[in-house]
Amino acid sequence: MNNLKKKILSFALATSVVLSSTSMAFAGSLSKQDKLDTLTDLGIITGEGNGVVGTQTMTRYRAFVMQLKMMGKYEEMNNFAWEGKTTFKDVNGSHSQFIRKLAAYLKAHPEIGIAGDHLGNLNPMGTVSAREYMKMMLVRLGYVENVDFTWVSIPLFAQSKGLIESVSEVEASNIQVLQIADFTYEALLSKPVGSDKTLAENLGLNVASLELNLDKVEGITEKETIIISGSLNTAATITVNGKQATIKDNKFSAEVSLELGENTIKVVAVDAKGIKVEKTVKVLREYKDLKVLKVIGHNLKQFTIQFSKELDKDTVTNARLGLGAEDIFEISKDGKSVLVTLDTALRQTTDTKYTIKDIKDTKGNKIEKTSITVNVFDNELPEVEDLTVKGNQSITITFSEPVKNADTLASYKVDDALVRGSIEANSKNTVFTITFRNALKDGDHTLSISSDIEDAAGFNLKAVEMDFTVEKDEDAPEAEIISATQNKVVIEFSEEIKGLAPSKVTWKSGSKTGNASEVTQDSDNNLRYAINFSNGNYLPLNGATLIVKNVEDFSGNVAKEIKLDVIPEIDLARPEVVNIETDDNSQNILYVTFDKDVNTNGVYTLIDKDNKEKAAADMRYADPTKKNRIKVTFSSVAAGDYTLEISGVTDLSALENELLPTLEEITINDLERVSIDSYNIVGTGEDMRILIKYSEEVDKATALNSNSYKYRIGGLFYNLPSDAEITLLSDRKTVEIKFPSEWSVNGNNYTLSDNYDDIIALQVQNVTDLAGNEIYTVALDLTTDGGLDLAAQAPVVEEVSVIGKNALELKLNHPINESTLDRRDFIIREKGNNQALSIFSIEYKDANDEYKLILHVREDLEQNGKFDAALLKLELAQSVSTENIYGTTLGLLGSVSHIDAIDKYAPEATVEKAVYGNKTEIVFEIGETVQFGFGGDVSLETTSETVNDVTTVTLAKGTAANDLLISRFTVKKGSKKLAIEKIQIVNGTKIVLVINDGNENWNGQKLDVTFNALDNTAYSITDTNGNILENLNMEVSVENIN
């Protein structure tokens, strides 16, 4: 067998690759028989008598021989001088000469790793176990027993090295030759410890392997087709999903079409020897964003919009699809397509544009604003697609597209006779149901449909006759319970019925009875009805008999009474909010969707960024047939970001499960068109200018566009002169228009000094707000007062207050032009000595129609609003630079010389000490006199005591008002909340918290103290001006004073 090393071991690196976005997995693809054939061809596995039989169990000595052949030691063993050599205890003369030679050789060469059992026996004729053989393979690969693995860990260790797929493969007490071949083959493909070559290569075997390498493929893509490419190390044929790939210089590529969803791509390489390598690639085709994929025009009244993802159906509306109010749409079952049926037909081969916006997918991702174009050429005749029969009293005809004249009985005949009865069309005018005045006879009939029926393109239906059969039906409808709670039972009938009124449904349980309040037919299943019971008529928990009376099918069969026993399930689930949507046309309306049907009760509150609250004015069902969606209406809601707080909402179950208070962040977009707030002509002659104040901030580009304005002189409107000046003032709401000194129009010459009075009107158009809402075109009459009174817009300081240690606040009546603001315009003085304080900075705040100036001074002000015990006042400089956008300077209210500053400085507490005597007391120092409550509604109960000129006012627990104030303080030791027994104010400037600590000595312990004030002076600690004690959060250390 010297030629063994020259033989070629042809094996494949046979792996199957599964690609995803995160991982790879590998598995062999050659069968065990393939592996056995390869090893047999090499002479590593030989047969006994009948040749190599894969299903035979392998004896131990044959396994030993395989090891020697793999190692190239077989010839050495065959020539070994074995006689007289030490051997294994159980090998004797009863064994063949070959086995005795093999045993002596193995005994003399312990480095081969076959040592026998612990008794010194080899047991050569026994069958080899899977674990024993795998141990040989591991040793061949350089792993050491009891160092790298143990006898017990062999299965797991072999699996970790890729030699087996399942640990169960190594559990068999005896194994077939096929399994031996599998173990051996995988070991030959593996690299021994410390080697960069495979075991086969290390053993000197000339290895020729078929290797298939795939280029990187993205696991997720939006593409409809991708290229699968890679390389081979030798010549082979390649198929990708069964189609031949293009191969050049052992490199291949193939284009693969992808369906939406997961795609499995199989790449198969086969070399000249028939060795096959397979790799499997899995690619998920899906769209990252919600977008329109395709628009398909069907006819002049219908088209389909295909989207990339499943739509949130509650977000799809006519306005968001760009449709008119009378158009209708239908969402497909998979939620990815919308069929539009138009009220007014399209024009042939004419582009019609629709704008899609604000629609979301089921994960809440919103589509970008998208414009679609529909262009249809309709040259097909309408056709009848289907005819269905309902008993002997009704038939339904479905047309291929919306049609006219199909709702007229004259368009139909049955058995050549005129049709008597009524006809009803669906909303799309594609489905028409005829209800016959007299029942049809059982048996075959012919429906004739005339050619008077036409589509929107004017094409008439080709007259058609259709056969149908009325089956004999003498069975009354039956029903079964689908589901039941105390307030809702769903039943399904055996056939279609002629509706079900609430008056026909009752229940009975003993002497108790109840009546249905509402019945609705399932929109997706005509056989199924939901029966609702209101409060006072809920089904009893112990069950009842549901009674349905006088149910008629479409063959005239009547079930006079159907009785169904029902035991309702108890509904304990609280309702939850699943979606909140804004209205397309109103900023005041929100739609709140719950996961179950709910009442129209509860409290809905909008909270803006300044924590101002606005309660809902009205709650009702958005659709009376869908009681899980509430239309919530507020009043005068401005665009912006809000928090919606929802509480008190209950479901429709008998238990009225209540929603847990819920907070949701929402954005209300600006939907209101910008309008003109006021306007006026200012100045005369050469100084004349037109001021236009809009209702909100406007888009600069449209506001400054000369095409947005036309002026009227004489009887006509003209474009502004080319050199007219248009300026957007700093409030971003007001536009100033200045005409040139002279200009010409329509052959006439004008000068501003002579003709300013002749400009009698100004037309405003095309101007938009920042959200793109466009103004309605409006003509302003410049001969009348437009309401923009510059004198009334004059800014004045209305109030001055001390608000902090180094800050005063000035309240203004109107906005100013911030670019003109100058701190030198303002003087803060002490009353009495007129000493001026140092103002080092000033800031302007303009929000929610409130205008404020904050003056920052270098001096530290007292908490009572004074400085050096003196009150403060505001004066303005003799020459003031600060003015509004119209150039009017800032003044003081009433044109007074000064305004006195009032105290709005909230008292602040600092820790003086925390002591332990008989009880723990935390003492706070206050920078001014404080008291319990302020105003006429104080209901706090206190006691007062004066000892040695020390006055202590005590507020103890025990009344609702006292307990409320005490609860605003929290004292914790670690995670334990301590009990506050009472609060004391000592001499008006100290606050003492008395802790009921159970007489524990906490000397040196840390306590966390917080205070969160109520925004109500009657239940708070305030100063003498009603300013509420500032919130606090601090840590204090306790000192033992005993």
C-alpha cells in the first residue's frame, strides 16, 4: 500500500450556508455513503469477505487498522517482528496471526494512542462504540484526554469542533461502518491542534477539494433582483435556484428575482467526479420605510395604490390619500394596498395628481409626503364577473368595474320576464343585489342583462345571459355561539339571514331576563353577528339561555326560536391605548384608539410645554359601529407638542374595567390657513407705507414674493412696481410694503407724493405660514381702518417684580423688537435714597402672547423683595432705545415716572441643623417671614405658643388640610420613609419638621428631605405676600444633643 500517499482523496468542503443579518450556520451536505465510498476508494476502509458493507458493525481491530492506514503506519505494522514481543493480556494463540501482530505493534507504539482498557485488555473482536472511535479521532487531531476533554465530555467536545452535528451521534454502544466513515471523513477535513493544514494534508494525503465561496450577500434588501456571485477552486458546474450560472475563470454570477418576504436561494456546485457542494442563502426582501410602490389604474373610476408595508388602517383617510370627500377607498386584507373608487371619473389619458401624507404603517412609521400620478386609458367593455344566489328571493351581480344603469330593474330579465322587486347597489357601484317581489321557483333559471349598462368611459356592457340555479331549501337557519362575555355575545348562523334586530334577541336565567341593546353584522363574515347587552341587561356569570326569535333566511324559512346555552367569560382586562391620531382638518380633534370597546367617559387633558392644561370639550365614538375609537374634541388648540393625559376611561364589560392613567406625547400640526390679523396705511406722501399683520408667523419666501401682492389704482389690480420694497419685520408676522417715489403702469405715470391716496386696495395671495397653509386670496380695502392701530401697539411696562436673588421681571403689554433691546434703558433704584443697582444683563421672553424682560443685577436681593431693607423701583432712561417693530419706544404704564417692584421672590429654605433629642427635628432657616397658608380660603389648623419671646406656630397631623400639607414633605432614611408628626414655624423665619422616629438614635445618620409644593397658597407655606415656599431636595446629617 505504498501507493496510498499518491492516491487522491477527493472530498468536498461540503457546507450549507444560511445567511441572515447577524449569523452563519454550517452543515455537511455529503451523505454518509458518499464519504464511505471515498474512504473505501482510498483503501482506508476495507471489507471482510463480502466487501465493504455500510450497515455492518465495526470490530475494534478493524478500527485500529483504519487508524494505522490513515497514519501511513499500516505497512510498518505489517512488517513488524512481533513474535516474542509484549502484547495485551487477552491476546493469545486463539487469535489469528494478523491480530496478534497488530496487538504487539500497538503495545510497542503507545504514541498511537490505543492503550486498551484499565485491565490491560485490547478486546480486538468486540464492537467499537461511537465514543471510543470519536476519542481516536480527537487524539489523531492532537487533543489530549483529561486535558482538552474527558471521557464524559467527548460528545460535547466533538460537537464544538464541528465533527458532529448532534451529541446523540456519539452515544451508540456499537456503530455501523457508515458512521465510522462519517467520523473519519470529518476528522480528515479538520485541522489538528497547532496546524494550519487539515489532518489529511498532515498525513501526506494529496487532497483535491472542491471549494465553493460566495461573495457577501446582504441579508435584508428592498431590491427586486440581486446578483449571487462567488468563486470555485476548480472546474465545476454551478446552478442557482436550478438555473445555470455564468462562469468565467472559475468565477460565477447569476441574477435572482426576489419575492417580498424571506427568499431561499440554493447554490449547487458539482465537479467532474460528481462531488457536490451546496450553499443556501436566505435573503429577506422588505422595505425599510413606508412608501408607495406602484399605482395601477383599472378604469376611469378605480385605481390601486400599492404600499411597501402594512398600513395602520386608522391612519388612512380620504384627505391623507388626497381624495375628495365623496370618493371611497378599500384597504386590502394584507393591509398593503388601497383600492380607490372615485365619485367623479378621470379623463382618458390625462395625468391626475394626488398627494399622500401622514399615513402610518403598523409600527407607527409615517410616510413621507408623496405625490402620485394616475393616468388611465380605458378601452375595455365592462363585464359581469360573478352571479351569486341567496335562497329563492335574491341574487347578486358583480361587475368588473363601476357601472351606470345597473341599478335599474329594467336592465334585467329572469326567464325572459321583467323583474319585479327592488335593487340595491354597493358604494362602488360594482355589486348589485336584486330582491324579488315573489320567490323564484326551485330549479334552473336564466338572467338576462341588457347592454344599457355602461362604464365611466361610455362603453356598454355586451348583453349577456347567465344561468343560475335556485336550490331547494326548506331548512330554517341555525346558530352557534362563537364567544361570549357578560356584555357581548358573538353568534354565527348556518346561512345568510335577512338581518337581526336587537328586539329579536333576549336571554333568560331562571326568573331573570335581559334584552339586547345593539346587534351588528361582521363586516368580514356575513354569517356572524355581535350582540351587545347594556348595563342592567348583562348576562349573569352563572350562564343563561340566549333566545333568538323569528330569524328568516333568503328562502323564506323562519326559525321561530333558537335557544343557545351560554356561559360568559369574565373580562378582567383593563383597556389600553394603542394609537392616537390627529384630525386632517382640525387642530382641535384627536382620535384615540383602544385595544377594546370603551365608554365615552373619562378625562382627556392636553398639557402644553408650559404645563398649561386644556380639558376636552366633547368625547364621542368616531364611528358608532366601532366603539374602540373615540373622537376627542378640544377648543382653540394651537399647533405644537403636547402631552395627552387620559384617565377614567372604562370598557363596556360588566365590570367596567378602568384604564390606568396614561400619558402620551403627541404633536398637533398647524392646519389653519394663515389670515390677515390687521392692516393699515402709515404715513403720507413720500413716507407712506402699507403694514400687513398676519395671524401667525409666515414663510419668508412667500411673504416677500412680489407676486403675492397686487394693488388697485383706478378700477384695476396691478402687480407691484418692480422697485417696490417688501420687508418682513422682526416679529415674522408683519410685512411692510413701500412704493417707489414714482412708477408707471398701463401707460400712466404716478408719484407717491401725489397719488398715495389713489391706492385704494391691496390684494394678498399665495402667502403661507411656516407649515405651508396658504392664505385665502383677500382684497384689503385701504380706504378704511384695517385695525392696525400703532398707538395701541405701543409697548409699556405694566408690572415690575423681584423674582430671585439677582433677578427682576418686567411684564410688558405688547412685544418689542428684540434687536433694539438695551439694558441701559432700565434703571433699578432703592426707594428712599435713589441708589441705583447694577444691571449687567437683560433677556427678552415672548411666548404664548406673554411678553417679559428679565433684568439681572449684581447685588443680592432679599427674599422679601427688598435690597438693604429698602423697596425697589424701576425707572427708564431719558432716551430709550428699546422699541417695537413699528418704531414706537418702550414706556411705563400710565406714563408714570417709575413703577414700584412687588415681591414675587419665593422663600427659600436652607438647613440650619438636624438634631436628635427626644425626637428627631430638622430645622430650616428661611430668608424672610413665612406662615401657614395665605388668602381667604385657608383651612389649615394651627396652634400658637410664645415662650421667652419665641413664638412657635404648630401644624399637627389630624385634619385633611394639615395632612395634605405635611404629605408634601418627604423624609427618608435610605429607602425607608419616615413619619412626620408635625411642622412648626418658629418666630416666622424657621421651619421645623418633627419626625416620629420611635426614639431611635440616628446620630451621624443621613436623611434625604424633599418638599414639593402645591400650587395653592391656601394649603402651602408662604411668605406674607403669598409666594409659596420653593421646592427643596437635600441631604442632612443628624446630631445627638442629649
